[in-house]
Amino acid sequence: MKKIEAIIRKTRFDYVKEALAEAGVEWLSYYEVRGVGQANEKRVYRGVIYDTSSIERIMISCVVRAVNVEKTIATISKAAKTGEIGDGRIFVIPIDTAIRIRTGERGDRAVYNASDDSQDPQVIFNEGSDSISEEDSQSNSKSTSKRDSQRSSQDNFQQGSDKFQPLFQ
């Protein structure tokens, strides 16, 4: 697995985001960042000198499997390129492991949604074992039935709310 960070122009962000979605990148983070580049120039506006050496950019961060690294780099490069100075940079950083918090999956399976997943996503595995305990399955069914009863009582209250009269008029 690799973490890919790209610093790109703000004007190219939507193009890059759409291209990554088409390429199969299911998740990414982005941040507004500022940087200092090679072009240090000052501009004058109405008699006031403005320093334009601080450049606004977007940093995109995503973690991909090793087989998709080159495809992701090519996608970002193609979508972000204008051919001018200041198009940005791409950094590739090795990732030791990834853990999906909800399911506890580790490695490549934590990074992407597998369509051939035979496991029910609601199943919670005990640490160090490959099977679910009877106690865990009972607690899951209890919490589900409690949640369903809370929803039905909320629905009944919302449906019958027009029967209540205001206390103060």
C-alpha cells in the first residue's frame, strides 16, 4: 500500500477529483494549503504592494493498493497538468498497514470495498479468532431490536403530533 499526496492548483481540483473517481479511487482527503514557490513577485494594486509569493493550492491525500499506484499517479498527472510552472507535485509514501475501524479489517482489504465480500459487514469478530461468539451475536440482535423499537416509537410520536394542543396561546 502507498499513500499518494498531490499538491495541485485549486482550479484543477474538480478535474482531478472526477478523474480519480473514474479510475476507481474510492476515498480521498483534501486540504487547502499554502506554499512558497519559485516565482516570487510583488504586485501593485492601487498603490499598495502585495507579496504574491504565498500560493494557494489543494493537497489531495489517498491510500491505494500497490497495484494501483502507477494508475493513480498517471490519473492525477493527466488531470492536473496545465503545462505551466506551478502545476504541483506528487509524493508517494509507503504505508505499513491500514485498519478499517468499523470491521477491524487490516491490510489491502481495509483500503477498498471488495465486491466479492462474502462476509456480512455487521458481523463482529473476536480478536484472534475467525468466528463470532454466541454472546456477540446475541448482543447485536438485542441492540438492533432496541434501535428498531426506538424508531417505531419516534414514528408514532411524529405521526400523532398533530393531536397535541399548545400549552400557551
